[in-house]
Amino acid sequence: MDNPAPTIAESLAEFIARLDYASIPAAVRAQAKLHWLDSIGVALASSGFDFARKACAGLAALGSGEYPVIGMPARLALRDAILMNGMLVHGIEFDDTSLPGRVHPSAFCVPSALGAGCFSKAGGKDVMAAYIGGVECAVRLGMAARGGFTPAGFNAVGVIGSFGSVLTAGKLLGLDAAQLAMAQGIAYSTASGNREFSAADSWTKRFEAGWPAASAITAAMLAKEGYVGPRTAYEGRFGVFTTYLNAPAPAADLAGITSGLGRDWEFSRILIKLLPSCYFNHAIINSTIALVRQHNIATSDIRAIRVLVPQAGISTVCEPRDKKVAPNDIAAAQFSVYYSAACAATRRRFTLQELDAGSLHDPAIRALAQKVDYAADPQSNFPAHYSGGVEITTADGRTFSAREDVNAGSTENPLAASAIEDKFLANAERVLPRGRALELRDRLLDIESCSDIGDIAAELGAS
């Protein structure tokens, strides 16, 4: 009898088990270090926000531990530290994004790698190999859904994050290929994440990045000890691509998950954000800033702003209008095209400072947000890029328009490493002295020379 074809989980497990840092293309390794740097910087900036303080207080009430929390003085039990760090990386909508995968892969793979790496006292090269491998698999799994999680009401970070995290953690915990395959089936029982956060001001989107990372280390250790889970978490009768999508499983691109795995690196296409907002807003923000600067348009001279948004983004940043036009919370503002356009026109920039309480309740921004309307962008090239356009009409009847069709960080418009390092420093210096931020940058960019990732982790917490 012929041997049955390997399941998707078994194929991903074989890839992860064989993956060696030296075998990863140098360009991917270099990019991965920048994504790791960026993720830590975002987490440091997140640590100063109210959601972070309250989340950490809640977890600390369950007990302390020896594992550091990025940017905060607390030390928690392993799984709680991983959960907290995941919430921090994803906390201010400033972390990296895979456009084809529709997922934020570092939000769960960085805390998984950091936590499992500290637990196993892994060196920097091993940590980075596990991180890169977990991200690569997560992006491919996200791509297979073809954007289907969102209309089905699920958050891809919470669903796909369980699998990327368990592959990352499992490699660092020493699981072999058979155990890694089993671990994915166990992790499937923890896959969750819904989009109800978008219907009201809430903080749960952040939790849905930390939870997969925290549950992954549990699934990995269970698998290592022989706990049995299904091997068909993806393609099975009740697998993720049947259960979590409105369309039937054949609509998913299951073959693409493993096609070219280890040869064609999806990691190379992951985007790093330069604006702390949902990516659907970036073209709107950039185009608005360009118009008001170029034509010196004062806020008081604006009669109306019409924004053009990809059809796929309307439910995320445009509707329901009555809940998005006057956000009272940072997360709500980051998913409001009305606030984004009005803030960009008023402040001529969009940074974390534009997400503080004073900005959210700025009368000028709120008044202008009421003058913003949207339409589906007929020229959108999404999902090739995050694109969009803006039309500003002034009180004297003039109309100015601009659009952005190729987002920063794409293959056609790559970011310089210096821009990513500058972003890290700006984020890190919100909570660290500049000298310490510079030292940390250098340590993270030289992560290969680290013999125990715990040494770097110890520098990430606040003293």
C-alpha cells in the first residue's frame, strides 16, 4: 500500500523541524531582524498606554514569575508574560502586516519566540530561525483563506496566530516533526478571535494577538509529552478552512500553503507600518497631508472631504458611521477613516501624539470629521496594495485631489532600514532614555551573537 500523502500540518512540521538559520536566505534574515526590532519598539511604546497598565495589573494579580514584560517592571509567569507581550506588540496598531495573508504575524510570533526562547535558553540564531519559520507558515495559512475570515466574523490574528505561534514555540522547545504536527492539531482547539471589537470601543483585538502566543506554548508542551491531537487541522472535515469561512473549503487555496515552502519566502513581502493606524487609512492619511501641505489648505477653509476606500476596507474603517465619526478611544480612532482624514488635515501629521485624549476630543478635528464622507474606490488595486484617494473641497468651491496607489514598504516602494530604525527609536524613547534605546537597538540588530535570548529579554523590561 502506498504511503498516504502528508497532511498540511505534517508538511509544515517537516519544514519547521528542518529549518536552520544558516539555510534561510541572507536577505530574509536581514529583514527579519528589522521586523523583530520594529515589534519590540512598538511594544515599548504600547507599554505606556492605559490598556497595558490595566492588562498587566490583571495578570499580575494572578501571581508573579520570572519572565519580563516589555517596557514594564512586572515579571510574570511564562504564559502570562507571553500573553502580555503579544498584547503590547499588537497594542497600538503599529505592528507589521502581511497584506496577502491579512494577518499581523509578528504580533504573535515575536512573543512566542521570546517566551519559548527564554524558557529553553536558546541562542539568538535559533530564536530567529523559529520566528522566521513561524511567520512564514502563518502568512501562508492566512493567504489560503483569501481574506475569508473577516466577512465570516473572525479575526485572522486570533485564528491563524495559534498555528504560527505553536510552530515557533515548538521548534524552540525541541519538538520533532511528528510532535510539531500534533501540536498544530492541539493548537487548533485554542484558535479563536472575532471581529466584535470593531462594533464598539473595546480592547479585545489586542488580546487576540497575545492569546494565541500564550496558548501555543501549552499546546507545544502537551504534544512533546505525547498528548494526541488531530493531524488534519486545516483540510479536515471540521478543519479551520471549513469551520471558519463562510465559503466552503474548496474556495481556500490549500495547495498554496506548502507550494514553494522553503524556496519562495512570503516573509519578504511583509509590510512595516510608518503610521499607527489601520492600513486601510494610510493612503487616506498620506494623501490628505500631501494636499493640505501642497495647497496650504487651512482647516477652516475645508467644506468637505471625500475619501475613496477599497471595498474590502469599508466595513473596517467606514461603517458604522455613527460609531466611527467621533471616536473616544485610541483603537476606535485607528479604525476610523473620518478621524484619520480630519486629523491629517488639521494636524498635517499622524503620529502617536495624535492618538492622545486631547487629540481625540479636539473640537477642530471632531468638527471636520463630520464633513468627511466615503465612497468605494473605483481605482483600487487592493489586495495588491493598500491604496486610496482623497478629494478636498474648499469653501470657495475649489476641489483638490490626490491618491496613493503603492503603499510604503511594498516591493515597488521599499523602506530603508534607517527609516525602520528611526521608528524604533521614536517608539522606544517614549519609555526609555535615548542612550538605553540606542544600546537596545544595537543589541537587537546583532541578535545572532546572543548566546541566550534571556540576556536580551532582561533588558526589555522597565527597571
